[in-house]
Amino acid sequence: MGSNTLLEPVFGIVKSAMGFRQFLMHGADKVSMEWSLVWLAYNLRRLHTLQSVGELAPIG
């Protein structure tokens, strides 16, 4: 199994469920920051999902 196989579902979720299709900013620094925000949103969503189904202990 290649490493791309593990990442493809994540990009599908970011594109379809989160609606991220294109960058709004221009320039490497701004695009990097925008991409970081997308991943932050993805990870927060994932944490919330795991917590709500009881796979993670409550935070705090």
C-alpha cells in the first residue's frame, strides 16, 4: 500500500465535506497559512467526531 492511498480519503473529505476547492490567497506564505487553517479545521472536526462517538476521552 502506497502512502498516497492513505492520504486520498483525507483530501476527498477536505474537498467534498468541507468545501475547500481552491485557495483564496496568493503567494507561498499566504497559501501556506490558508492550508494550515484548512488542516486545523479538519483536525478539529475529526477530534469532535471521535469524541462524540466515545473513541477519545473528554478534553479538559
